[in-house]
Amino acid sequence: MGDEDKRILADEFDSGGVGAANPAPEDDPIDYASIPYRGIITAAVMLATIMQSLDTTIANVALPHMQGTLSATREEMGWVLTSYIVSAAITIPLSGWLANQFGRRRIFLTSIVLFTVASALCGIAATLPQIVLFRFLQGIGGAALVPLSQAVLFDINPPEHYGRAMSIWGMGVTVGPILGPALGGWLTQHYTWRYVFYINLPIGVLAFFLLLLTMPESRRAKPRRFDFFGFAALSLAIAAFQFLLDRGQLKDWFASPEIITEAVVAGLGIYLFLVHMFSSPEPFIRPELFKDRNFVASNVFIFLIGVVLFATLALLPPMLQDQLQYPVVLTGLVTAPRGFGTLIAMYLVGRLIGRIDVRLIMVFGLSVTVYSLWQMTQFSLIMGPWPVVWSGITQGIGMGFVYVPLSTVAFTTLPQSLRNEGTAFFNLLRNVGSSIGISVVMFLLTRNTDRVHAALVQNITPYTHQSDPAVLASHIDLSSTRGLVALNHLITNQATMIGYIDDFRLMMVMTLITMPFLLLIRRTEVELPEHGTVLE
């Protein structure tokens, strides 16, 4: 960087250390045209975002291979995922305070280093406790990358380019989890499960050095006292709730004392946090965030999007592998086109925002999403791969037309001084929504499968088998144990498929119900130099 560039950055950003004298006011106008290296910063930030979002799903397909190497049970391997989810969920809200206190650049670079080093340690882990610990550290490092990347893109782009910036950001956040299973399956099959973690190393090193050389320091808000009680209460609530969701299915939910205890702890934690937030002079999350109507409405929607998007991603791979007998790599290839639909939508919507009311864009996106979920209710055991591909592309387009305008409208009217906390809270709700969605659909899948299985077997008796086409199949003989097992497998397969279809139908209805809530979002004015003022 030349002297002139450094002078500009010194003028426009507070680049001093903690406690630097006379920091610039947070909401002073910024000369966006004078910010250098905007393209490089955007590319580097997105590398970090993709790296983190990819890791939310890429390790899932490698778990069976890891299980053999680490000599662990299936239940124990669940901690490899749980440790990452819990540590990330706890650290996400903390990232806003850290960025305000120490500067966004410093925290962002530190997070990349921690995430990359933890990925390398996961790759060389030799025992289960080691990989659980390293995944916990990886979750801490990755937690800040997504919310702070969103805040960085807002900082380096003028308001009239927010839509385009959020379309780029949305690509990394949504495409990463979609491509994760395909990439993870390919790496595991052709190399080893350790490369699922090693792949982060070149990405992390490149992103770190690009940002080290180009990323300016953000203006820090006035340093605030750290609210230990608020953070402890929120962390306790999040951790207990995540454990409840992750282990509920295994422990038969509220029939287990462990789940009841976790529910009580989560409820108590969130109660104490809310009471403290509205009564403390300097709470961990400032109530001013929730005075912005668009921010509150957008958080409701991002919670619901987390439910629909990630629940669908959680349902499709096991359905394809267990019911349709697809290998891991083919499963990834069939589900990957969903990412191309998202890319197309985000490319288009970035150019529509500021010209069309964002509520109309989101209505279109939700309508397309509803149609895609209806397509999924038509799945069957005798279908080929194309219904999965086309419904995936359709849903990718729909979610792209919702995600980008939602991310834009959430922060257009939010003061810059609240942006670090706002992006952290926004992404926290998205993660919580995805955790709830996955747990609910998996619970309903099990329950509906059992219900449908019981209903189907009622109609199979020694007196009705002559009219049952399934029993007439050459490989089924009711007089032998092998024939009874084959018949039960056939019925279970049909019942499970119906359970998946019921889940898709539920998500379709949920998406329809959310559409009227778009009226909660108010229109905002955005100044476009070449077009004048338009209403979003």
C-alpha cells in the first residue's frame, strides 16, 4: 500500500490500537469512492465466509469413515458435530462486542488464523477427544467470520450498492452448505476424511494474507464494559438449547431427565438474559437494536429461512442414500445444482434491489420456494434423479430471491454503531432456526414413519395377501422368516418415504404462512446517483 492509500485509510478509518485517542464518530459520512482495494477485500472476505459455511456440512458425510479410524461409537461421533455447533453458537453474539472493542480487522484476522489452525489440528487428530476439542476451537474461530464479513461488506460499499454486496455475501453463506456434502463425499472417497479439514488450509492462508494487506480497520464504537452476566446467561441458554436439540432424538425427548434438565436450564438462561438486558445500563446486547422495525422483522424471517433451507438440506442426503440407494458422491452431485439456482437468483436480485420494492422481490422468492417444496411432495421411490435436481434448482432460485433483499433491508436503516451486534444477532437467529428446523423435521420423520408403518401393516394379513401386489413379488414368501423380513423392509421403505413427503409438505405450509408477515417490513429510501431516490 502506498503512502497516499495509508493516508486515506487513516482519514476514513480508526486504525489505532485499543484506546486510540479521539476515534472518529461511528456514523460520520464515509467517502466510499476513496476506499482502495474494494474488489480484493470482497474476494478475500468471501473466501473466509465460504470456508466457514462449507464446514457446516462438509464433515457430515465423513463421519462413518472417521468413526472407524477413531474407534468411536455412532453416539460418540455426534459430539464431533455438536462441539462445533455449540461453540459457534456461543461465540457468534460475542463477535459483535469483540469487534467494537478491538476493531473488526483484528478480530476477523484472528478468527481466520484460529479456524485454519484448528482445521489442521482436526486433520491430524488421532483420538476422539482430540477431534472434539479441535472442532470446538474451529467453531470458536469460525463463529465471527460470517457476521463480520457481512459488516465489512456494508462498510466498504455505499448504500446504493448494498443489494449487490449482499448478493455476493449470500452466495458464500448459502452455496457453501449446499456444496459441502458433494465435496466432502468426493474427498473422503478418493483420498481420506482428513482432507475434509485440510482443504481449509490454502483457503485460510490466502484469505488471511489478502486481508492483512488490504483490509482497513473499522471505526470502533465507544468502548463498553463487558457484560459478563449477560454473556454468561445467553451462553448458558444457547448451549443448553443446542444440547437439547442435538440429543433430543437420541434420548426420546422429554421422556429423558437429561432433556428436561437442558430445557429448564435454557429457559432460565434466556429469562435471566432478557431481564438483565432491559434493566442493565450496559447490557451485552443493546435493546436499541430492536427499535428498528425492519431489523426485527428481518430477524423473524431469517429464523424461518434457517428452518426451511437447512432442514431441507438435512433431509435430502439421507433420503437419497437410504431410500433410493444413491452413493455419497452421486448424492452430492444431485443436490449441488441447488447452489447454481441460488447463484442465478443472487446475480439477478442484486440488480433489482433499489428498483423494485423488496417486499415484491421476497414475495416472488417465497412463492418459488413454495412451488419447489410442492415439487418435493411428489417424490417417490421409483423416481430418477431429475425431480431432485429440478426441485433443488427451483428452491435455490426462490431462496436467493428472499435471502439477499432480507439481508439488505435488515441493515439499511440500522445505525453503523449497532452493525457489529446486528450482524451477529442476525446470524445467530439463522443458526438457531436451522438447529430447530433440523431437529423438528427429524423428529417428525421418525414419528410419521412409525405411524405410517403401523397403518400399512394393518392391511397385511394371511387373508388379504393374495390381493397384495407386494406379496405376489417373487422374492417375498410369507411362510419364511426371510420373506417376512423382506416384506417389513419394503413397508418400512414406503413408510419412511411418506414421512419425508410429510416433512416437505409441512415446510411448504410454513413458508405460505410467513408471507403475510412481509407487511411488517416498511419501505425505505435509498439514494441511487444514476436514478435518483427510489423506494425499497
